[in-house]
Amino acid sequence: MHELSIAQALVEQVERVVLAEKASRANRVTIAVGALSGADPEALRGAFPLVAEGTRAEGAELVVEVVPARVHCAACGAESVAANYFVGCAACESRDVELVSGRELHIQSVEVEVEER
């Protein structure tokens, strides 16, 4: 289950953000997970609280936004959602396509809590 190591790396990045912002903790973490990234969103949701325990990310809500695979067709110029990258263009069925999204796996935002002084 490589989602555990992904969640660990995510928590490490969140810790860096919290420290950089001079905050006390993270309240919400939003990540983008591409449909073709190889990461299982549900497994990430399950692993995150486990690895966040005892860190500044403990108790933070993890919001996972799944990014669909999209292709751009060189033949007709259409951009379409592809259930499978190898299917090709949904408009003209050409296989001369380039993947434009769907492999990403990154942090979109970290909402932090700053204690008043």
C-alpha cells in the first residue's frame, strides 16, 4: 500500500507549511489526485489520519479532489475526458492524443490555525 508513504510525505509537507506560516496546526488539507496517478483516494483518506497522529496535521480534514484524465487530440483539436488514456479522442476516436491532466498528485492548499498573541 504505497498510499501510506504518500500520506507520510503529505504530512511532512503540511508540517513544513504550518511552521513556515508560524501557525499552530493545520485544519484542512486539500489535495489533487489524478485519475491516472496510481493513488487510491480512499486509501489516502484512511492513511492520512494514521500518519498525522501526533503532528501538527492531526485532526486536519483531508479533502481529496479527483482530477479526471483529459486528453487533447492532435487530429481534431478537441479536449475531452478519457476514461482510459489509451482509448483516444472522445470526439473523433483518433489515438493521436496527448494527456493534459490526470496524473497529478499535489497539495492544492493547506488551511492553518494561527493562535492569537
